[in-house]
Amino acid sequence: MSIEVRNLSRRFGAFAALDDVSAVFPSGKLVALLGPSGSGKTTLLRIIAGLESADTGTVLFEGKDATARSARDRRVGFVFQHYALFRHMSVFENIAFGLRVKPRRERPPEEKIRSRVHELLGLVQLEGLAGRLPGQLSGGQRQRVALARALAVDPSVLLLDEPFGALDARVREELRRWLRRLHDEIHVTSLFVTHDVEEALEVADVVVVMNHGRIEQVGTPDEVYERPVNAFVCNFLGHVNLFHARVHEGRAQIGTLEVEAPAHAAARDRQAIAYARPHELDIERTRTSESGIESTVVQILPVGPIVRVGLRRSDTGEPFEAELGKESARRLGLTVGERVFARPSNLRIFAEDYVI
Ligand code: ADP
Ligand code: MG
């Protein structure tokens, strides 16, 4: 089931929680809605679910207008951050719940309910725990029960709001990999909300980056990480170094480094900001034909398999950081205080007046 939203806006008083949001979520994909707290992720999810209404705009399921349809009618499975299991019901009954409350003529016979619940227990790897109460499960197990419960009624779409948010880091990591594998088996169109960049990049087929009630970018994890469309996405998706630069007729100047900047062909001596991630900087001792940014080494910090090198730009004094593999750091043999050239293998340049 594909989902499309068109021109959704939602205000709370004077505050625009969603501001003219349009997007298409293709059928069978696992989509992450990623953004900082307050960016409108939950509001968008709840409007798609039919739990909240938009002030303006349309929600389409499989190309058909679903705006007026109730949550139940939309056949949406929902998993929240806080388990919301029925505490006095066994795991089995929690999962069976959605089937038992169906109107009589749609309700499957008891035999069917039992086999469906057991099938789901297998799917979420909780066979053998059917008789337990939620209080007798770990946090991760409870979220798997919540997921099985959402899947029991064969939802047309699965919506998950920070499903692993309340779990500790280790369990989160396990569960998100498990969700990825589960999705590969069941292929139900799924949207999950997260503010955790790593979670979105690792798990999703498609990442929707949100900020201030708007969608900044939609793309594969690789696209949004490697080719962010603006400074916000670049910053939000991972540690970046920021370099003040000037752009002029398709070229950019960053200290001693001059590079092609074809996107800025029309620029006439304008200020810009260039971004490079720490692992995208090579360090060279001598100035080569392709010049680097002249800098001084201020710190060398081995961290597990990598070495973080703190640097300071010679012309502006701006601090930045490069990340080297242990082996290449050893070969370079850098010392604090020495002059080097930092050469970016990937540089994203945004004109300064770009609205963040
Ligand atoms: P996110 O899930 O990205 O953290 P939300 O969609 O929950 O963001 O909220 C977006 C903004 O809308 C927040 O600033 C929040 O305070 C506001 N908001 C959400 N729901 C309500 C509500 N029922 N009443 C008032 N403000 C709300
Ligand atoms: Mg939220």
C-alpha cells in the first residue's frame, strides 16, 4: 500500500507543527521520518494514521483519498514508544486482541486466532512466552509483542513512533536490525519515526529528513548522507567540519585550497560555508599540485581503530578535525604543532545566505 500526503499543514495555536508537507511513501518500503525533537514527525505520523486531522491537505492510500476515513478504516498498525500493552493480559491475549475485538462477522474463529497468534509469536521470536504477562518480559521483548499485536490484523501500513526510544543502546541496536530483517520478510509499507540518525541510516530504505514542520530531503540513506541538499541536512546527519569560504564564478577558495564549485557558477565573490566530514579529510605533509587547507596539528587522539587529529586553519584559526585509520596515521607519523595540508575528498558548499 503506497501512501501519499499532499500539502499537509497543521497548526497548534500560532505554531506550525506541519507546514505544507508533501511526500510519497512507496509501497513495501521501510521509511524513516528523521528529524530533531519538535520537527513534526509524530504529527505527520498521527495524521497518516487518522488519529489527528490536518488543517489543510490530503492523505492518499494507494492513490485514493483517505482523509475522511477513520483510523480503523485505514487499517493502520501502530507501535508507540511506550509499549502500551495490556498489563493484565498474557502475551497471547495481547497479540490476539485486535482479532477478538473485530465485529462478529469479520472475527476469525478461535482456531484461526490461535494459529495466527502462534505464527506471529514465531515471527517476532517469542515462541514459548505466550503465557507470560508483560511485566515478566524485558523491554525489548515487550516491543516485539507490541509489533506482533500491530501485525495481527494484517495492517495495510505499519506506523512506528520512536519504537526503540525507551530501550537501552545495546537492545536498541539489536532490535533495529531485527526490524530490518522482519521487514524483509513481511514487506508491509512501514513508516518509523526516529531522532536517531544512526538508526535511520542503518535500517531504512528511504529517509525523510524533517525540520521545523517541513521536509528538507527525501532519499536513500546513502543519498541523504553523501549528498545533503542543504546545510541543515548535512549538519544533522553527522559530525561535520565547517569552513568559511568564498565562491566566485564556479570556484571556491578555502584558505590555501581552491576547488571547482560548479553549483556556484553564477556567484560573484560571495561568502559560503563548506562542509567536510572528518573521515573525508586526508592529511598531507607537503603541498601537492592539488593544494590542501594549510593547518597546524593541535591534537592527536587515538580512539579504537581510528585516530582523531585536531587541526587549526592557518589563515582563520578555525578548529576542525580529521579522522584517519590507525595504519595511515602511523605511516604519516604526525606530531603536535607541525604544519600540514588537509585535503577534502568530498566537500559540500552552500552559499551563506542559504536559509537553514
Ligand atoms: P516530533 O515528533 O518531531 O518531536 P511533534 O510532531 O510531536 O514533533 O510536534 C511538533 C510540534 O508541535 C512541537 O513543537 C509540539 O510542541 C507541537 N505540538 C504537537 N502536538 C501538540 C498539541 N496537541 N498541542 C500543542 N502543540 C502540539
Ligand atoms: Mg515525536
